[in-house]
Amino acid sequence: MLIYLVLALAGLGAGALNAVAGGGTFLSFPALVWAGVPPVMANATATFAALPGYVGSAWAYRGEIAGAGRPSLAALSGTAIAGGLVGAGLLLVTPEALFSGVVPWLLLLATLAFAGGPLLMRGLARRGHSASTPVALAILFGVSAYGGYFNGGLGIMLLAAFGLIGMTDLHRMNGLKNLLSLVLSLVSVVTYSLAGLIAWESLVLVGLCCAIGGYIGAGLARRIGNTVLLRRFIILVGLGMSALFFLKGAA
């Protein structure tokens, strides 16, 4: 019962955090590992559990997503699919022991990206930087491959990538972030499912609670004017989880 309670609370928290500020994987992934799910399978299951939230968020931004922009939506989606497949494929061939050793670094990287993302975005906006289409798609491919391999911090990395390639409309950027997170995660979880990497019993509970948390979080997001304290809390959680996994690996 304790395991089910922890997974349910982690799912609720992850869904709410993703809806408000991102960083939900910092809760769902460690909770699955704590519940006894092997790290590779926990990563795949946490990615699957986040899908319902991406669907709702992408639909909410459908008007902004449809706006004109460069690169085209088809090129962005195709690149995200390709990157997601590459990342998921890399996960499939990564030995469990190696992935367990890489996890603390991935969590730390995702936390640092989450912490430094807003500062990077403001700097890019001031510079008015814009990349050529091939360079833009190459950047997006790299971020998508990361997302296919490890879902943590994907949202803020996509936003940073959009800033690097010259996008300035934050509403469209958020919409594209949700859509491309959905697209590449869907490709990844299909790959994970075919490879037998989904912990289905845990997924049902975490995924359902994540969807409920996302619905609650969407309502809260409209009432929260300043998310600084929430972001700091998520960063502390990310750093704490990174430290725990480093200690676990050293033990």
C-alpha cells in the first residue's frame, strides 16, 4: 500500500508540476525506481505516464501552434520524430548498469537546464539571434534525441532550443514545446512498448494520477502569478534526487 501511495502522489505531483512549470519527471522517475522498477524501465514508464498531459497542453495551444513560422511545423515534427527514434534506440542498447551510472548525470543536467533556462531565454531574446534552417533542425534533432533517451528536463531544453534558433513568440514556443514533447514521446513509448520496457501495472497508476494532477495544475497555473518559488522548489528536488542517485551509485 505504501508503494501505491507513493506512486500515486508522485503521479499527481508530476502532472501538476508539468502543467505549471515543468520538472514532473524529477518526481515520477525516482518514485518508480524506489518502487523497484529497474532504471531503464522506470525512465520508459515515466515518459509514457507524461503523455496525457502533453496531449491536453498541445490541444490548449492549438491556435498558436498553427501560426506561420520558420522552420515549418512539418519539418519540426519530422525532426522530433527522427530524434525521438534515435534516442529511444540508444536507450534500448544501453546496458542497465551503464544507464544506472548515467542517471545521476542526466538528472543533474536536466536540473541545471531547468534552472538556467529562463536566463538563457532572456539573453537570446536580447541578442535577437537567429539560426539557418539546417542549423535549427540540427539543434532540435539533438534535443529530441535527448528526450527520446531521457525525458527529464525536456520541456525547458526545447524552449532553449527554440530560442537558439530565433523564435520569439513565447506562446507559440510553449505550444510547439508541448506538441513536440507529445510527438517524440509517443514515438519513444511505442519503441519502449515493443521492446517490453513498460512497467504496465505502475504505468496505470502513475499515468492516471499524472493526468489528474495535470488537470489540477492547469487550473492552478491560471492563478499563480509568480512561479519563482515553485521553480526553486523543483530545482531543489532535482538537485536532491541527483545527489541521492550519486550516493546510491557510490554505495
